[in-house]
Amino acid sequence: MGLGALQPGHLIVILAIVLLIFGPRKLGDIGKALGGGLKEFKKGADVGDSSRPATAPSVVATRTCPNCRAAVPQHDKFCGVCGYALGATSGTV
């Protein structure tokens, strides 16, 4: 009993029921539709969703404001805390 739900005997019974309900002519169309649906689902799952938040925040290089010692992003020209003019950035970004 612990071998799983989809044993070969079960699959044969399911196939027989499907053949009785849909008939052999419709079976190919059903398989084609299921395959196309799975292909579209996989393609949709692979495309990144921009509405989801990023898993890790981006790291921003910072420097210290000489006036108030607050951490300021490297590219900012003014301190966001005290408004001190930082001037040109040192180093490359």
C-alpha cells in the first residue's frame, strides 16, 4: 500500500476512463492542449516579475559627512541629515 498512488494498474484504469469519456479522436487534442498550457506556464514562471521585491537590497557605497558624521551615499553632493555641501566625490563609483 505504501508504493504511491500512481502505480501502473492505476494509470491503466485512468487511461481507460479517459478513453471512454473523450474517445480516441479527442485524446490527441487534449494532450496537445495540456502540453501547450504547460509550456506557457513554464514561460510565464521564468520571466521575472518586477512587482516582487528584490531578495537582497542593493549595497550602496557610503562616506561620512565631515560636519555631522552621518553616513551619506557616495554620489550625493549634500548631506541628507545636516545639509552640508560635500563637494566632489573621492574615488570612482
